[in-house]
Amino acid sequence: MKRRKKVLFAVLSLVILLTITSCTAAANPADPTGAAQQSPLQKGWNCTFHYAGDYWNCYDLSKSFIPTQSDFETLVASYIPQIETLLGVQDWYTAIDADADTVLVNLEMGGTPHSMVWSPTKGSDGTIEFSILLSFNQIKTPGDRALAHELTHSVLGRSCFSNSLEEGICDYTAARIGVNYSIFFAENGIDIMDFYTYDVKAALEKIYDTEKGSKMLDSIGRSGGYPYSLQTQDGAMWYECSQSFVEYLVKNYGLDKTMQLIREGKGEEDYQTYLGISYEEVKEAWIAYVKNCEPQYTMEEYRKMAQSFFEVNGGGD
């Protein structure tokens, strides 16, 4: 795999560092940093769990974000209401079973390259059932994006017409509720959109005017599936761009309209339907925004804030 440029490496290194502390975050969409305040569900959920293996006795997960089975179950029970509240999707379960009062989470862990989730279904006993596969590669540190990301997929249910929008909103959510993320942003007054736009700008600045750059940018927010393997450098960049694009939509058109597009849209023509602007126009505006981004802090300032945060919270590598 080709090595990225030094600036990109520095930015991505900081993103990686945000996965190595052990503070649990709450999410509040009204907070300009994106940090969340947990809010009660409109409907109380019972959470039950099924495990394909005795993971906590078979493996040493003491340095992961789920060091014990109890920690995992606490996070799941905490994340579901946070996702509902942050995204305004308290009605997500009605299409599956409007009378359900229990979520059953089937968990598997394995050596797969990435985590994944299967769409929720109605169980034979009236539960709503999630099946999640977590990759050891993604849970080996105290910081969590994987579980928050995959549970967002589960709560959203049906697939969006654009994988880029769907993955983008899941990363948008994970950055605001995942273990350690929102606390780091909130304590340092870091604007989440600014941080990830800086990341994308660094990733794309060397390829804007190349065939590769044009292909990458053209794929963001478009109808259809994954244009890149998730295990490649291009795949990682595609995820970063997808989150940045969703961050831009939420900032400029509001979360309600963005969620309507994601949950109800049938194709690219629905950017006009729900946002009042064509896909081509909003894509061009987002690219201009990324190119012209002036980061809130310099990379050196981000590094110092991260170092201070890790020292206080026991993180480090």
C-alpha cells in the first residue's frame, strides 16, 4: 500500500488517537461541538443479549472499549436512546413491530477485517432482533466507533439509496456518541465538522485535479453501493469523504431534512425534493467548502490537545 503524504498521515494519526481513551460519551445535537446529552426514550426498551461464544473468557478484551460483557451491554442500552434522540428516529421500530418492547442483540466477534450488521427483524417471541459482527481489529482499543456505527445502521433499518449517505450518517453519529469522541471534542471546544473537513481536505488536496480525485469525489452522495473495497486506502478515504458530505448537509440544510433524504429518498433526484437543491449543485458546493476550509486549529494545536487529553484520561500508545 502506498504511503500517504505527511500531512495526511498526521491528520489520520490524530483520528486514530481518538480511539485510544476510555471515556464514555453522551450526545446533544444542540451543542455546537456535537457532544450529546443522553435523553430518555419515548418508549422504554428492554435489551436482551445472545452470544455465539464466551468471548470475555476466551479473549483478553481488557484494553478494548468493551472489557467486560457488562460494559458491552451497558453501551448497547445507552447507544440506542442516544441514536434515537440525536437523529430524531424514535419511530424506527414501527415498520418492524409497533408493539415490540424488547431488543435482542446477537453478538459475534471474529477476525473479519471490518464490523457489520444485519437488518433488524421481528423475532418469533415479538422482539426486534439485531445481529452484529464486531471485528477484533476494530475493538482492540478503548475507543469505539464500530459499535455505535453498526447500531446506527440497525436503528435506521432499511438501506438508503446511497451507501455513501448511509455510511456517512453512521459515522456522523459515531463521532458524537462513541466512547471518548464527544468528550475529546467538547472538552477542547473542537467543532466536529471542522475537524473532519480538515481531515478530508488533507486527504484530497493532492488528487483534486487527477482522474483518481474526480472518481472519488463523483462517488460521494451518489446512488448505489460501495465503489471501493473497504480494506483499501481509497476505501478509507471514501468513508471520510462520506462523513464530511453528511456533516455538510446537516450543517447547511438541517438534520431533519437530511434524515428525510436518507430515510425516504429513492434516488439522486430527491436531493431537490428534500433539500431544495440538486445533487450536482450540493456536491459542487461541498467540494468548494472542503477546498476552502480554514481549520479551526492547526495540526500542532490538535496534537497538543490530544496529548493533554490522553494524559488526563490514561490513553496512549
